[in-house]
Amino acid sequence: MRAAVFNGPGEIDIEERPKPEIEGPDHAIVRVTHTAVCGSDLWFYRGESDREAGSRVGHEPMGVVEAVGEDVVSVEPGDRVFAPFLQSCGRCEFCRRGLHTSCVDVGSWNGDDGGAQGEYVRATHADGTLVRVPDRYADDEGVLRSILPLTDVMGTGHHAVRSAGVEAGDSCVVVGDGAVGLCAVAAARRLGAERIVAMGHHEDRLDLARAFGATDTVAARGEAAVERAHDLTHGGAAHVVEAVGAASAMETAVEVCRPGGTVGYVGVPHGMDGLDLYPLFGDNITLRGGVAPVRAYADDLLADVLQGTLDPAPVFTETVSLGDVPEGYRLMDQREAVKVLVEVDA
Amino acid sequence: MRAAVFNGPGEIDIEERPKPEIEGPDHAIVRVTHTAVCGSDLWFYRGESDREAGSRVGHEPMGVVEAVGEDVVSVEPGDRVFAPFLQSCGRCEFCRRGLHTSCVDVGSWNGDDGGAQGEYVRATHADGTLVRVPDRYADDEGVLRSILPLTDVMGTGHHAVRSAGVEAGDSCVVVGDGAVGLCAVAAARRLGAERIVAMGHHEDRLDLARAFGATDTVAARGEAAVERAHDLTHGGAAHVVEAVGAASAMETAVEVCRPGGTVGYVGVPHGMDGLDLYPLFGDNITLRGGVAPVRAYADDLLADVLQGTLDPAPVFTETVSLGDVPEGYRLMDQREAVKVLVEVDA
């Protein structure tokens, strides 16, 4: 089978790799039809985080079940499924509490199970991990494009907004105009936020933010951006989303947060020597969030996508084939794409 | 009037200073009868934080109102009062929401208003800041000793526990066996926590923690301490209090926190180059807290002290006169006292 492989910073190649097989009763083999390139993939692509050379990549699988182990009950061969960026058992304390990312047997899409940017992956906890797409939508390419972000960025944006404590009628600020920030805007609108201020550096992405529900956008940088956000929120928002994971974005998020407010953060902390707690301490700003348990949100978000009230598909501004995954990384790295969809079986 | 003054690291002196006077309609002059030395005073005492040489010190005033401005309605001359470590207006958005520390006109006990370790202080927002002790308790030295911690450490411990989300029946871990940690234990018991694990390095203070309501204590250090806390809480507590403000204590607090749990922190962040967010990120641990709005809690805590169900007085393990305030600092610095009470009019 063909799979995208990381061979060092800037080097993604398509190589032949062994196809994963059922090796346990909870396993399922999924023929990947759609996947994506993630902003978090850029950290190793740029050499800013470590990753083993030769490792398979991709963590946003959607496809068709090809085979299942004998204990699997929730899916069967032929089902269209998608899965979060982490595998989870679905049965432990943390999965039952909706914190699948802290599953006692949490697993990544990697190594022997295959990366999602490849022709096949193995779910080692198929019942706990895979989400079935109802048959009537299983081959609707338009719907599948809208569902695919639920593997990562849409669930992550939702987690950020939930972590920030956004409820109907609230005002919130979303720092970051990448795919997660845009999805956070959509999530905030979905939860009924009345004022949604999107902050970013790219006019075209802020246009998308407005399409997703932002009532205001701030394209300025530095102090001017913070001042503008303060003006728009009359002194800071009680709910702020940090959707980047960079030190500067976290700093901005804290600065635009109202005393006593909450910063919901979901960007993988990156390039931070450490967070200066003092600005949070002085104004009792809560920091809540972390790696998003998107499995916990998949069913609710899927229902909204299927009824047409939520559509994160516009985050995919470019589409490539599996063979062009290296080009997909380049497009993301150069910010020529917000997010790249990969049609694996194209 | 006599007042304690900071003249450089390790140098606290009693000097003559001008007595503050009423200069505005919201002012009150309080003749200080009792005050205390605070763990946070040690940062400048040890030269670990900056403070202007010659500045007055102390921020935990209790005393008798001597004079009030014409607009003051809540206290009158002769009233026994105490006050939080910060002054606040009581009328702005933040005061009304119980976040008096973010008052739009927040003020410290310092400069012209006088430090609390002196014979007089001026409250510039008397109605928003001073808390009146009912007349029947106004001269009961035993009760006054129990009330005095409400100026700072008891309200701070309570804020930590509230920030950590402790509710009746919960298990929690309190990291730190200083006065704030001990008060956090008392606060957790007051809120109905069923299991309270106190972690510290001093057996005598942990004995006090047990007297305050700790069901278990952990005196070990490093990995052994974390393992013991994990054993006691079956894998970490959902509610953890960080009551020190040092990097090592914050690290321990995060390590003993259960995935999805909350660390409530109230120690002034100190000696931290920056908090490594990654351990919080991976397990979705919330960080909530900050400088404690003790004015918000004063009335409720006072009611409990007066009815005898809360008594933080045992944190005062030494008592000195105003003239011996320098010795009080030494006792705190050398850890020969948990907290020092100052009888200013003795």
C-alpha cells in the first residue's frame, strides 16, 4: 500500500508500506478515502518538533471499513466511518467522562497502525474510536467534505469554545485565523454566541471567519489589535479562544480577556519557553483546555452537519491526491492553503 | 506615628512617619490594633522581588475606626473593623461580581495610605473595603485573633479551594503547608470535602493541617510524594490547590491532578521562568485562580468564625508587638513561625 512518510524536515514522500492487518478482536481495517493535512503536522515538517524519520504521518482518517475483529459491534465492512486524531477505548473512566484523549489505552495513528495519510489504517479500538456515517450520506461527496473536519479541527474548535465557557448570548474573541480558529468561530455561533470577534493576520481568512459567523474581525497586530479588541468588547471578553498554540497568540488571548474571564486553548503549546503566569494571576483569568477530545463531540457535531446547520468544509481551500500530499504540506507551510483535503482514493 | 518600613533586603525598621489624614469623602482613618506578617512579605524581605526602600509595609489591617469622611455610611468612629490586603471601591463591575482585586480603582496599603504594620492606615474607599465586626465581638481578643486571617490567608485559602472547584463530597489535594495551604485545608473542610490530602515538608505544619481537617498528609518530597498522593487519590485528584506560588509546587500540583481536573492557585507566581503548559495541555487540566478577592468572601467567612465553625487562628504560631515586627519577619523567614500576629497597640 502507498503511504505518506516523514523523512526529515521538509521531506514528505509517498512510499510503499505494509498494509495493516487485523491482529486483535477489537481491531478494524479502514480503507482511507479522505484525509487532511493538519496545522500541527507543520511543527515536525518545519523541524520545530521532533519526529522519527521514516514514520508514517496523518491523523484525520475517513474511509470505508474493510474488515473487523470478532468483538467489534458498532461498524461492519462497507460502513463509511471517520475517526478522531487519537484512538480511544470508549470504556474507561476518561472515555466515559468525555475525555477520550486521556483514555487509559489512548493511541495515535502511527507506526504499525498506519498514518491517516495512506491507503489503510488499523483502528485498534474500533468501537471506541470509529464514528459511522449513516448510509444515506455515506457516498455523498459534499457531505463527506463537511464531515471530514470532525476528525480534528472542528472538534478542536468546539473544544476551545467549550473550554472558554461560551454560552448563548455571550461575547467571545477567537485569536487565530487558521482552520481551528475558523472552526472555533463556527462552534461559537453554533452555541449561540452573539458577538464573535475573530483576530488574525490574513484578510482572506478573516473573510472566511465572517462567513463562519464572526460579527467582527481584527486584522491589526500587536498593541493596536489588543486595543481594537478591547474597544469591541468594552474592555475585554469574558471568553477568549486561543487557537494557535504559539506564545504570541497566548499573550494576545490573555491581554484581550476580561478580568475573571477564561481563555480556552487548544493549540499544541509550541515555541513557548513557558507561560508567564503573572498576567493571568493578577486578573484571575482561567486557563482551560488542552488536546481536544473530539470523539466526545463527534456525534453531536455530525448530527448538525447532517441537518445542514454546521458546515466546516470551507476550511478546505485546496484538495490534493495521495500522491500530491507532499505538495499539500508545501501549500500549508507556505500559507497558500488554510487546510488541505487529501482524496486518497482519487 | 510609628510604622514598619522596608529599608532593603533583610532590613525592616520601625520609624516615625506622618499619620494619614482624611482627604476625601470616602476615606476612613483606622487605628491599627492587630496585623500580621505575610508569606508574600518574604519575597521582598529576601530580595527576591523589588520594593522601594523606605516604603511602608504590611497589608492585613484590623483596628478601630478613628475618623470617617462625610460620604462613609458603613462604619463610624469606634467600630472595630478589618480589611483585605487590597482596597476596592465596592461599586464597579468587578466589585459587584466579587472580583474586588480587579476593582477599577484598586489600591494597596502603602504609600500615603500607610502600611498595615503601623499605627494608622487610611482606607480610601472605606465603604467598599472595611468590614465591620459586630459590637458584641469587637473587644473579644480570642475572636479577633480568629478573624484576623480573613484579611488575607483565610480568604486566599478559600479562593484557592473555590478556584479548584471543590464541592461537598469531593476529594482534593492541597500542595503547601504554609498559612495559605493550612487555610485552604480549613476551607475545603468547610465546603464539605470528604478527603483532603495535605502535602508539605514540615511535620509540625502537617499536624496543624490534620487539626484543620486534612484526612491524609504527605510529607515526602519529589517523585515519592507524587506517588503517595496518586495512591491516596486512586490516580490523582480532580481538585488540587497550589498554595505556594513556587515553580516546584505548581509542578507537583499538576502532577497530582487527575486528567480533566482543576488546579486552583493563589500563590503569587514567584521564581517561575514560565509555566510549562504541555503537562496541562495533554490532560486537559484547568488552571484557575489568582490574587484572591478576599473582600468577596469576608462576610460569609466572618459569619462562620463568629458562630464558631471556622477558626483559622492556629496559623498564628507567634505573636509580637509593633516594635518587634523586624523579629516577626525573621521568624517567618527562618520558618520558625507559620505566621506572625502583630499586636500593634500592645
